[in-house]
Amino acid sequence: SWRCMVEIRSLTTLLTYAICLCGVIPLFPWLTTTPRIFLALGLLSGIWQEYRGVWPIKPWMQNGTIVPVFIYYALQFSRSNPLEPVVSVLVVMLAVRLSGEKTVRYSYQMHALSLFCLASSSLFDLSPLFLFYLGLLLFLVAVALVLMTFVNQDNKICLPMPDLRKVLAAGFLIPLLSLPLMLFFFPVLPRTQL
């Protein structure tokens, strides 16, 4: 068929990057320098490797990076300083995952970490902008989850545009059904004063 075919894996990778950005953009102003640097390096190295199609950064290297960072921030945790170490660890973990290959398993982890990062930003500032990013993140995650079920079965799968539109419509329908509940709960969420 001459119809335009779309590679689903590339689309899920783009969605994963967009989901990560939705999670960290609201949190970024509250981060210290070190997690910001990790985030920039992770994002750039992930895009660079994706472009080249080779992955010199292996999962064991990523895991080896996370352990000392976790220990460092765990030692900084205290009653007087509970937020910064936890938030920094979350961001560094996300940055390290961004630096590697976007397999289905690691993409799921990045989606979860992005949601935790976004939730952490509400501890610093719970504004209507948070609701915007939350809604956008939920839509993107729902669509990505639907598409990743295809990638999980066949990593090289391509779909013609009409079929892809149907899949995307199904993905968008999921968060639309939960939107009324989200709009109800946002005004009654407790605000944290820091």
C-alpha cells in the first residue's frame, strides 16, 4: 500500500520525551544546580544516541550512576530539609533513564518518574498551571500506553495513518472520561505552605 506508514516506536519515543518535559518543567525553577545539570546531560545524550541509533550507555551504567547519587542525597535528608533531597533523587533518576534506550520497560519507568516530579512541584507551588501540565501529561501517558502495547508485541511495527488515527482516538478517550473527576478534585486539594 502507498499509504503513509508511521513507525510506532519513534512515536512512543517522542511521546516519552514530551511526558518527561511535562513532569520536570514545573519543577525546574525549584531545583538546585546538580539535578539541573543531570537533567540537561540526560536529555542531550538520549537525543544524541537516538539520532545515531546506537546506545553506548548501557543499563548497568545507568544503575551504577543512580546508586552513589541516591546515597549522597539520602545522607542529606533531614526533618529540616526533607524536600530537596527527595526531589533531587527523582529528577536524577529520570535524567539517567533519559540518557538510555527508550525500551517499553524504561519508558514506563520514565512516565512514572515524570508523574512523581510533577506531583513534587505542587509541594512548592500549586497553581492553575499545575492543572494544565497534569492534564497534558495524563493525555500523553494514555496515548503512549496504548501505542506501547503495539511496540511490546512488535518493536518494528508501522501503522497506516487511518489506523493510527483510530488508535490515537482511543488513547485520548481514556483521560477524557476521567477529566470531570480531575476538575472536581483540584479545587479541594490541600495547599502546602512553605
